[in-house]
Amino acid sequence: MSPSIPASATEKRPTGDLADMRRIVADFPGPDLEAAKATAAREAVLTKPAGALARLEEMTQWLATWQAKHPPTVEHPRVAVFAGNHGVAALGVSAYPAEVTKQMVLNFTSGGAAVNQLCKNADADLRVYEMALDQPTADFTKEAAMTDAECARAMAYGMTCVEPGIDLLALGEMGIANTTSAAAMAAALFGGSGASWAGPGTGVHGAQLQKKAEVIDLGLQRHRDSLSDPLKVLQCLGGQELAAITGAVMAARMARVPVLLDGFATTCAAAVLYRIDPHAIDHCWVAHCSAEPGHRRLLAAINRTPLLDFGMRLGEGSGAALAIPLFRAAATCHSGMASFAEAGVSEKS
């Protein structure tokens, strides 16, 4: 599938508030144990030693469990990239100016970004969702990044990317200064200071990295009375694109679509749900470990092992898109291999 034209966040979005979002999380469906059982039964009779395909077998089981069907498929994957701007970008926390967000969205549209090429390679549909790029979030060192309604609206908009027919959803982001928001969220969700979570992002070092850590600490201090609630963490410290990713993860769970998470910022958006309920992101697989230092620490906090560890730090869904062919390979092996009986191969004595 060739990448499609980006969708605009100016389209009509569902509305609601954060209380609505909490109710949705409480109603999440659990794993489909019958599909998992059917997958394990077929795996046991395929022409290979037990466990010989190792993580591919684990990936197949996960796909079936969260697609709620056997055999699982990866025939209609989608890569959804959400783009948003952040008020804290004006504080000098990034190596690039805020206008780069819009410029990169245009690059996605014209097919010139890395994620475009990776989607072609994966035969995946690409959608890019602009989150009101001319209206950045508020500076979270002075006030909440979003109001309750704005945060809920962004989450609801993110839910719209989960359309009928998709069988695997890869999520990514684009937003100058969003590693600052992500690091602030991680600190609020799992403890620590700006210095312990801030990383180079687009390439800041030295005094600029120290400034980034200070901005995070200011945000944590400003909103300290609200940070016991994970959704308030998202509202106060996050971004519109991060809230949309959280919403997309929620909608995917309700629609029985497994999710591949990209790097640090995307994983932080999903971690909001983990802090509400550790099982709320069981349908998510972290595609790769970013070179952003906080990502490895975050993965330990949410007890996730990434599929790939290539030292990538691009964002834009690149690591998640790269992982799609591996999940397709897992599903294809499972459904296409012959059983011992079909192939006339003797089983282990």
C-alpha cells in the first residue's frame, strides 16, 4: 500500500472529558484465550523442533491473542504518525525551531521521510495526523499544557485512526520539544528529576541539555498537586500528539488491534495507561529501544523488552514501521508451515 494523504486535525473530532477516558480504560477487553490456545496447539505440530522459532512464536501468540482470531494476520498494517507543537519549545529545549514540525509533515506528505520508505518496504498504509500545528500547547512551566477538554479532544481524535480492517497499528510522533514533554511525563509517572530523564532529543548537549532538565523540573514543581493522576500528567505535561497516541492505543484495544509502539515519546504516551492499569497496554509491543537514554529506563519501568535495539532515535514511527515485516513473517510462518502429519515428517520420538 502506498502512503496516503495526511489527515488534518481540523476535521470534526469526537468530544468528551477525561472522566470519559477513564471509563473507557475500565471497560478494556481482556486477552482472547481461545485464540491463544488455538495458536499454541498449531505451533506444537508444525515441522520444527518445539520453540525453534523463538520470539517469532511469541509474536504469533501475541498477535492472535489481541486480534482475537486464529490464525493471526498482518495483511492490513497501518502506521499512524501524530504531529503536534509544544509551548516549551520557545524555552530553547530543542536543537531545532518549532516550525520544523510543520516542515517535516510536508516532507511526510511528499514521501521524502524515512518513515515513507519504511512503510513502502513494509507494504503498510501511512497516515499523518496534524494536531493544530499553529496552536501549540501552553508552556507547562507556567500552566497546564492543555485543558481537560483539550486533552480529551486530542485523545478522541487519536482514536479515529483505528478504522475497520486494520490488523496491526504502528504508532509514531513528530513534534519539536516533545522529548521534553515525554521526559517530564516519565518523571511524573515513575519518579525522578529532569536530570534523570532528559536526553539529547534532536541533539542538545551541555548547557542546553541542562536547560532542558531545568524546564522539566519547573513543570514538575508547577503541577505537583495534580501528578498523582496519570491522565492529569498527560494533560499538564504532555502534548496534543502524545494525547492522540494515548487515544489511539485505547481505541486499538477496544477494536482488537495489536499495537507497535515506536520510541521514547510514543512509549511515554502509552505508559499513561500502564499507570492506570499495568494490563492496559498488554496489546502493545515496543518495536525498538531508542537511543534516547530515558527510553531504556522507561522500558524497565513498564516491564517491556523491545523487539529491536538498533540505536535509532529518529521518531516519526520509524522503528515501529521497521518491525512490521517481522510480525508479518511470524504470522506467515505460523499459517503457512506444514504440520508433521501434512508433510509426512516423523515427530520427535
